[in-house]
Amino acid sequence: MAPMKAMKAMKAVKARAKTMTKGALAEALATETGLKKSECNKVVESLAKVATTQVKSAGKFVLPGLCMIKSRQKAATKAGKRMAFGKEISCKAQPAKTIVKAFPVSALKKSI
């Protein structure tokens, strides 16, 4: 019975949390700074472009006080057989991938 209550509580938390859209972010920035919403929208778009180019070239981008975005290369895997859960499983070959992850800055972790 206890696990079901925990699952219902988790669903309630997920249903309550809504992510902020780009328009809502531009609106919040406009009210905070006194700029027009269209100008804030341009700032958000240019920030995304700058972050993308930095991650591509340097492999790392930091938004001060918020997060750090890193990219790395994940090596290709060969096809073959592997042991998993006591059974032998045949696996297909996977190509190399670029993995991009965002890590919260310690100031953000401490504030939450």
C-alpha cells in the first residue's frame, strides 16, 4: 500500500510543475528589466545561438549562476555478444555520438 501512495504523490508533483515557454521567459525578462518583449525575445534567441556555437567549438558553455553545458564524444561500440542479467545478448554496432549535458552551478544547488 505504501508504494502506491508514493507513486500517487510523485504523479501529483509532476502534474503541478509546468515548464516556462520561450514567450513566457521573454515576458518575465521584459517585466524584470523594463525592455520590450520583442527585444527580450531577441536576447533569448541570440543567447541560444551563442551557447550553441560555444559548445560546438569549445565543448563547454557556462551561464553564470545557472548552469554549465558540456559536450563529449561517446565512442562507437562493436557488434557482439554481452552478458546481461545472466543471459548472453547479441548487440548491434552503435556509431559514435556527441553527448550534450547540462550541469547546475553550485550556487543554484545551494539556493534550492
